[in-house]
Amino acid sequence: MASPGFYRQQAKKRGLTELGFEPLTQQLIMHYSRVLQETERRAEQLKGKIDDQYLENMKAGLKRWVDGGERGYLTWGVFRFRKA
């Protein structure tokens, strides 16, 4: 994963012309929020199957993804490029 600027730079180096970028950050936020909700909902089912510390670290990481998307630190989307 990298910034949109990185992908633009790499595409330009390879002779691609950007046709557009469709920002879909809300989907990133929704996805990781949902994974976190399911992980928390299934906490009892996961006991003894997944190490408690691993699970806590996973939930903390998921929260960071959601927070990063909500604060504008993370962007997710789809680029369209054309070979020049």
C-alpha cells in the first residue's frame, strides 16, 4: 500500500496517463468497522481458538484503520490509467 501520489508517480514512469481516480474511502471505513464489529460479536466463539493478545492487537489495529479513514489519513480508491 502506498499513497495516491506514489501510484501516480509510478504510473507516469511507466508511460501511463491517469484517466481518473474514484475515491472509495467510505468503503474502507465501512469494511474495517464491520470486521471489528464481527470480531467483537464473536469474542466468546474465538476464546481458546485465537490467542487473547493476538485478538486484542487485531482489534486495536482495526480501530486504527477506521480512525485513519475517518480522519482523512488513509485513502482508498480505484485508479484508471491508459498506456500512452
